[in-house]
Amino acid sequence: MDLNNRFLPECVTDLIEELAKLPTVGKKSAQRLAFHLLRQDDEKIDKLAGAILGIKDGVHFCEECFNLTTERVCKICDNPSRNHKTVCVVEDVLDLIALESTMEFNGVYHVLHGALSPLDNVGPDDLKLHELFNRLESKDEADKVEELILANNTNTEGEATALYIHEHLKGNGLNITRIASGMPVGGDLDYADSLTLKRALKGRGEF
Ligand SMILES: [Zn+2]
């Protein structure tokens, strides 16, 4: 127990400690969240606790794209009005959510659950890469995937992963594209790193 919290009941310090383990939540935020929760009525606490317990109950990966689902396939894969011939490769489910919120994409996804990173001992077998390659091969002619959009992050690991996929699949007739990325809105050219600028130039469109 933290010395500063020694005058608090153990259940409160336990809560603070558990909250502080969450990504982007530091000790201070954990304390603020804990005291916010202490002020809530039982019904709200039950709802939150129920929602947390609920994610352990039947949530698993979609058999097609590895998005989260409680069914065999996710809502996107199950939707016949989506274009199943265009598959967008993303690193994680948060990227899928970000792309969905643009409402610009009507294809389906493939979630890799990470990026290649030799320094962190993350190799091809640690990602859903074989599943991607199998998925592209096993389709019968009528619903064969025609375009693969590589929406991996534009950092070093994301670029390496996109390159790996491209190397593995090039020459098999599949149209492979990489999302254009570039300058953030309001971004100064002088502050952009060279990779960002290079991709901004390459991905330029008609004005
Ligand atoms: Zn799916």
C-alpha cells in the first residue's frame, strides 16, 4: 500500500491500485476515478461492475477478421451489404473503430493484433498473419478478395509489418494498397519527421 494512502480503507486503496494499472491512467487519475466512483449510487456501480464482468463472458475473436464478437463472426463480417472483396488490415480493434467512425470504408477488416517488432520479440507467428494469408487463399472464385488495404500504423513497426505482408503477397494478382498518411491538420512541415513527409508527398491527391 502507498504510504500516502495508509489512512484509507483497504478496499479503496485496492481500487486505486487496480485502476492505476489501466493504460494511460496514472496514480493521480486513479485516485480521482476512485473518489468519483465512491460518490456514485449503488445502481451505477452495479452497472459498471456488470459491464466489466460482461467482457469476460463470451467475448472472443471473430473467426473471419479477429475483431471482437460474441457470435461466430462479428457484425461487420456478418453484414451482406459490406464489400467482402476489399479487406482492410489494421493492427488492433481500436484502429478498426477509428476507421469505422470515418464512415468512409464499406469493406471488411482483418485485425492483426499487433505489429512486427524484433526488439520486443514479436514475430510473424505472434500476429494473425497466417490467418490473413489463409483467408486470402481459401476463398472460392466468386468471393475472392480483390483489394487489400494496408492500414498498419505508420511507425517503424507498422511499416515493417506492411512491407512483410506486401512481400508475401505480391505477384498473386491481389491489388495491395497502403493508406496514404501525411500531415496532420494544423501540422507544421518543419515539425514533421521525414517518414511522415515522404508519405504525405507519395499519398498526395488532386486538390
Ligand atoms: Zn469479423
